[in-house]
Amino acid sequence: MPLVRISLLAGKSESHKQKVSEAIHRALVETIAIPAQDRFHIITEHAPADFIYDPQYLNIQRTGDLVIIQIALSAGRTLEVRKALYRRVADLLHQEAGLRKEDVFINLVETAKENWSFGTGEAQYAT
Amino acid sequence: MPLVRISLLAGKSESHKQKVSEAIHRALVETIAIPAQDRFHIITEHAPADFIYDPQYLNIQRTGDLVIIQIALSAGRTLEVRKALYRRVADLLHQEAGLRKEDVFINLVETAKENWSFGTGEAQYAT
Amino acid sequence: MPLVRISLLAGKSESHKQKVSEAIHRALVETIAIPAQDRFHIITEHAPADFIYDPQYLNIQRTGDLVIIQIALSAGRTLEVRKALYRRVADLLHQEAGLRKEDVFINLVETAKENWSFGTGEAQYAT
């Protein structure tokens, strides 16, 4: 159910992008308890002129390895769970993809659980 | 008003993409009653490594023809209307663009009706 | 905190895109009072077949210079503030980037203030 958009500077290897995607997915599985099969990620690469970030907003030092992750997901996770998600994404991206934790930007876009159709035209999560 | 982001694997023909966009637009017009002129779609193509989907989550068999459709729209449609939208998008993509209904993934992102400006710096839908 | 996605037809100059991004950022700073350093923009260019817009919906005449701006931001801005934002974005894109105000399309996607992590795995805006 999460639809994950992963944006980064062009030029990273396929292996790096794969590790990034896998780390994010594992963090989602571990913290917000999505099924292991529930994985839908779109990765986009951008030229430097098109990928604009502040290198020190909030005194966090960002580099060209920055990954901007926007996750659409069903609403209802507690603040503690969302905080655990951010921590786990940053930890796993550091551990598995070698990223500095400062280079992990996350935004959650919450939607109703009825706002998804995973195929066949049905609203699989509507009760 | 809906802003529709259509993502698919690279390599589809222009004709196919046009049919996909037209089918989605027609489904929106028919089910959530947007004006026929209210059409704003952005289509993006992605390499296989960048377009990651589970091929059988929820026992729905997906192929490389998968279309991931994320629709930002004003909130307020009933569940029945949203369900009708999913059904109609899948039906028309099957009928008009030859897609299997299993290859139609939809996510709605609802926003306030005041959250749109269609040009000239005004909030045309604000009351 | 706003995550700004700027979409336009391919073929514009880097200078134009830079002016567009700067104008949008300045409008955000001036109207919704984000810090000057709080800038995260992703610009994408699209072929004509992939960038579909109605050229006169709501009697607004749009051209190939259209910029579609989708802004994820924390909820809570009043309607007046959001209206001021639209006006200022259109004014500054006209003034600084030479765009017709009719060619400025804006959509806001509001999220909870806890739905952001700006790096290091923390939820910097959560209280």
C-alpha cells in the first residue's frame, strides 16, 4: 500500500538504487507492519539543476547523496510508529546503502484506506 | 482539478500512453463528474530497475504493463463513488488500452477544494 | 518543509528553471513564512505527449509554458494565507521568470507536521 517515490541525483549505480529501495521497504515492513509483498516504489534520477535541496537546513549537513523519499500510505499510524519509521529508514539506509543519515529526507502523505486499488478495479482495503 | 500522475515502464508507444490517459480521464468524468475540460495528466516512463512492483501482492498477478496512477483530487467523494471510479478506470483501461485489469494500480490523494489554483493566482474552487 | 514538485515541458533553459524555482521559493517564504533555508524542489521535464493539460479549462488560456506545481506542506495555513500564496507565486513567476499568470497551476497537498523527517531519522517538527 505505501506508494514510495524515491528521488536522487542522477549517476548512482543500479546496485545503490536497489539497496536504497530494499532498505526503505524493510523499514516499512518492520515498523508500520506492511506485508513483505506490499512493495511499490518509483525511483527517479535528476540532474543537479533539477534536484534542489538546502545543504544545511535545520543544521543538518546534506550532500549529493541525498535521497528524498515521499511515501503515500494509509492514515492512522501513531506518532511513535511514524517516528520509528523515520529512524529505521535512516538506520537501514546507513547500514545497507552506506548513506549518511543526514542524507535521508522523508515525507509521509496520508490517505484514507479506501483510497487504494491494487488491481482489478476493486478497493481492496475498504471494509 | 484532478492532477493525475501516470507511471509506467519505458518503451510503451505514444498511442498506448494516449489511450491510457484518455481512458483515465473518461472514467473520472463519468464517475466523479469532473468537467470534460478538467484534464491535467503527467506521464512518466521508468526503467525496470526504477519501477518496482510486487507481481502478486493480494493475489493479483501484475505484469510489465502495470500502470500506477496517483490522482490528487478534492476530498468529499463518497466511498461508493470512489469504488465506481476504480472499477471504471480498470474497465476502460482494459477496453480502450488493452490492459489487464490486474495491471491497474490506483491511489487517491485527497486535498481541500481550496488547495487548487488553475492559473492567474486565484483559488478558483474556494467559496 | 514544503516539498515542491515542478513539472514543465522539456526544452526550457536551465536559467528559466532556476528562476521558476527561485520565484516559487520566494513566494513560499513571503506568504507562508517558511525559513529561507527550507528549500527542497524537484523539477521534471516532460515531452509534449506526457504533459497533458487543457488549454482553456475555466476560461484560462494555457500555453506550452505551463508550470504545474505540486507542493506538499504541513497543514494549518488559513485560506487567506493559501490565497496569498497562489497570488504571490503567480506574480513572481510573471515578474521574475516571464511567465503568463495563466500558465501557473498550483496544487497543495497538506500533511501533518509530524510527517516530515529532514535527516538523521528524526521527526524535527513533531512536538
